[in-house]
Amino acid sequence: MKAVFNLGLCLVVAACGGGDDDGLDDAPAVIENYATIVHVSYEETVAKADDLKAAVDAFVATPDALTLSAAQDAWLVAREPYGQTEGYRFYDGPIDNPTDGPEGRINSWPLDEAFIDYVDGDADAGIINHPETFPTLSAQIIKDENENGAEENISTGYHAIEFLLWGQDFDDAGPGQRPFTDYVVGGTNQNQERRKQYLSIVTDVLVSDLELVEQQWEPGATNYGSDFQTLDSREALRRILQGLGALSGSELPGERMGTALDNRDQEDEHSCFSDNTHRDLRANALSIQNIYLGRFGDLDGPGLDELVAARDPELDAKMKAQLQASVDLIEVIPNPFDQAIQDDADGRVKVKAAIDALKAQTATIVEIATLLGITINLE
């Protein structure tokens, strides 16, 4: 999703650093570590997507309740590392540059289910159920159809796979309940073989797109990651802070939480078919925290926190406390998220508290940019 920046305050920071013309001799280690954790996190994301592909292949080969459940579990696991990469966006890097960034094929949402497959009340909906229009299903055809005609006409990515595994969610207490027999010839609904083919292809596309991004950060290669580490330190740090500020200030509290809260609409939540939205939100908040601290998983190196602590220890402590608070507040949002946002739900108060915490920490990210003499524009 494209971020729409509206924080109710100006977040254009003038280049008015801490009074030292150079002042960033300690930045190269932070920038190098950032490139390392970006690669490691995308590497983990690809590995989990490969596991998802293996589970989907097993399900398609032998559709039954066990193989469907295994594929669903693999999808949930695959979301965890990917969610923690979202802070690497919003500065036209390999994931979302306007020329060939594949993000729109990887994680776009919300999607119109009827663009892909049957929905309640329309058994003939979707690409799968129109062989006369799409006699052949291929990776290129499915990619070409993504966002064709409307932003919600999503044909690829995590959420297309999610819908094909869970189906629409009509259960207030849990996720969708698509029957495995949708993939058994002679079973429920129609075009079971085409549904199997579509699911297999779209999972292949996801893996391929993620591999393209991971390769752009691979160490020892001539790629975006190597170019990134040769940038002027302030430009590299500007991109890092731009990604953090955009995710913290608008995309996460706005597109991913605020829109659903305002509309009280399940269709606006991030993973509405699997009821995994609470985990998505937590992973996104962790992405911001991880990048500031220079860590991912067991890897922990020089982060922005070291730059800030060396110049303003109180500001660093404030940022760390706010980052932890936003993660903690998201963790206590009740699951499923689609029920937490409804009228009179206790969850509405908790969602709003998390949104407020994210916006507060964004103002601190702006303070950090100012401290480092960096201009970021989050409007």
C-alpha cells in the first residue's frame, strides 16, 4: 500500500545537525550493519517462502485436511520475517522503487476476493472461474493482472495465497474455513484443477519476487546493497530514517490500523482471511525497533541507537522506551483484530492507544533526524 502521510504535524526536518560539520565518523559501521541485517532478514524471508512453497506443493499434490492445515501453518510462519522487513521500504529501494520494485506483487492489500476466485453469492467470480477469458494460467498472466483496472484487483502475493488457503472469513471468532475439497476434482465448487494451478503459480511468483529483493542486498555482489554502503553517510542515514518514519508515522498507524478502526470493516484489516493481523502489526512494530537497535534475530550490531546515544543519551533513552511501548501496546490488542475494531469493543481503546504511541515515536524519529543533520520528508 502507498503511505498517505498525515500526522497532524510538520515532519519536514531542516538540515540543522548538532553543530559539527562532519560529525558522523561513527556512521559507516551503522550503515554497514544495516545492509547486513537487511540481507539477513530477506534471506530468512526467502527461506520461509520456500517452506511455504513446499507445503503448497504437497497440498496441491494431495489435497486433504492435513496438507491444507500444513500449508496454512507455513503461510503464518512465512509472514513473521517478512513483516519485519517493512521498515526497509519508503525510500525507493529494491523492494518498492517505482521502476521495477516488486512490492506491489508481494504484499498489496486489501484485495477484492472476487478478482481471483468465487465468493459468497457469486460462484463464477474470478480469474480461476473464467477459463474462457484466461484459458491458460501462467506466471506472466497472473502478474499482468495484478492491479489491472483497480487498486484492489490484487492477483498475486501473500494475501492472494492467504485467500486461496483460507477463503472468505465469516467467523467472528476465527479465520476463514475454505474446505480442502475446493481443490479436489468432483469436490466443492468448480474449476478445482485451475484453483490448484493458480495457487501453485502465485506461490512461485512470491518466492521469485522475494529472491529478486534479497539478491539486491547480497554481500559481495555489485548491487543496491553495495551502492548503498558507498553513499554519503547522511544520505544513507536519511534513507534509513525515511523508512522508519514512514512506517511508524503513517503506514502502520494509518493504512494498517487507523483505516480499519475508523471504518470498522474487516475488509480493511491486513490479513483478514487468516486472522493474522495482530501478528502482522507486531512484526511491523518490531521492524522499526530492530532497525533502530541494529538487530534482526540473533544478529545484533551497531545501530542508530549508538549514533544517538553518543550525541544525546536522553533522546536515545526516550526513543528506546517509545519503541518498546508501541510493541507492547500492539501485543495487547485482542485477537481477532476484526472484532477488536467494532463498536463498544475493548479492543478499540487498545488499537487507538497503539496508534497514538506510533505517532509519538515518529516525532522522536524526527528529533533524531534533526540531531544528525538530516532532512526527511514524511508529509
